[in-house]
Amino acid sequence: METRILLNISDNGGYAPDQINTSFTLGKLLEGLNQAIETFGEDAVIVLSNGQRYGAGYGSIIDPGYGDLFYTAEDGEDD
């Protein structure tokens, strides 16, 4: 049976990327990932959790086969 681990997120924090004032760097993400791999193993499945008590409170990270995992705010703008 696969292990599923929850990644806490805070969604709906702003209407534009520049409205988000938290700083969570790629380095900090890598550090957390390495720690999670040590604890749960590299085959653990990540499930996003937004802490919602009602409604759909869980989601997933998009598979890179279906789109870019990371992109800049400018890349996501519609012209």
C-alpha cells in the first residue's frame, strides 16, 4: 500500500502573485522534500491539503507530463 503524505498549503491568498507576502524559497522546499523522503520514503505520494473543514480540502500537484510544474507569473498572464 502506498504512503500518502499531506502538504499543507494556503490557497486563495490573493488575486495576483504580488499580493502574496510569504517567502518560501526553492531551497527551503528542497530541504523539506529531503526531510520528507528520509521520513516517508521517495515513493510516498504527495496530497495537497488546504485545511478546509468543509468542501473539497485536498488536491494534487500537476503531473509535469500535463504541463509545466513551475513557471513565472509573467508566463501565466493572458495577453
